[in-house]
Amino acid sequence: GKMKEKIIRKVCQILPVLLMAGSLTACDAHIEVPDTAVRPGHVLCVDGNTIPYSEYEQSGKQAIGIVFDTNQDGKSEGHGYAVYLWDIEPAAFADSLGVEQGTSADIETHDGNTNTYILHSAEDVASPMAEAVFSMWWYEQSAYVPSVAQMRLLYAAQDIINPMIEKCGGTPLPQTDENCWYWTSTEVKGQQTEKAWLYSMGSGAMQETPKTKVHKVRPIITINR
């Protein structure tokens, strides 16, 4: 019994010393590691760099978009998405009705890039909207019309990204009823020949709409590393 007590007492005396030593070396070894993770609100520059606004201000670079998703759940393409700083001129989804344009018509999938490409390359019907987005390719940054699922991400991030869009000289996404409807690149399942989805940045609502109607488009860009 006595022996056991002696050992316990010894261990108790050694422990605080060890703990102190441990905390000292931890402090000495502390090195500032720059946080290189891309975050919503970061600025996408024309050279493909994504940087915090504070760094952007000093950089002399030119902004093209604002990051709104960083693929936390693994559903996004690449390393997530940035939204273009401006709307493009309102345009029709299709120049005539009666043709299925071949989008996935899936409101859960992040496939705006594929959808836009399909709309653009369809032979029997033109997509003024897809053509407009394709012709704005700039410095090899291929922008596209977001799918419904990508619009949802954009809608959810508005409070983070709108102030940054404004700081970079862009047009904030409208959060009022005025002029808040945007085309997605997703056709309406079962009515692909006639309708596609509009998405409201004011409320997050969707509306099936004849494809020949003219509405605004806000392109997005996939961040690839």
C-alpha cells in the first residue's frame, strides 16, 4: 500500500512539470500559416486567382466574379462557383417553341455548364441566352447559365456576395420584387418542348415559363484548380 502511494505521489509531482514543458514548446513552435482556402465572398480575378477582398485591393488585379460556393458538400463541380459581376442583356431561352433542347431538366443537379453547352450546340433551335453567355467568354473563363440547383446556392449566398459584388463595381443581385427573375438553364420536366424554369432572386421561388420569353441572365463560372 505504502509503495503504491509513493508512486502516485511521484507521478503527481512529475505531471505538472511535463504539462508546463509541453505548453512552452507549443508556443515556441507557433507559426502563422496563411489561410489559402477559398471562401464565399472572395474575388475571382481575370487571371483565375481567387483572393480575399483585402488582398484584391492591394493587388492591382481585375475582378470578374465573386465566389459563392466552395463545394463543401461535394456536389458542386470543380472547387465551387463564382458569380459574374454583371447581368447580361435579357434574352430568350429559345427562339422558337416545340423543340426539346436536351437539358437534363433536373432541378437537383449542378449541371448548368453542360446544359448551356447543349443549348448552344442544338441544331434545330437557337438559344439567344446561351449564345450571349458563350460570346462573353473572357480570358478563357467559360461562363454559363446556372441550373436551378446552382441558382439555389446563389440565392442562399446573396447576403455574403452582394456587398462584395458592389465593392468590385458589379451589379448586386436584386432582392426586391422588381426585376428579380432570372433564366436558369433547366427545362421543365415533361414540358421540355415549351417551358424552362425561371428563378426569383427576391424569394427563391421558381416559375415555369415559355422558352421564348425574354429575361435576365446572371452567368456563373466554375472554379478549377
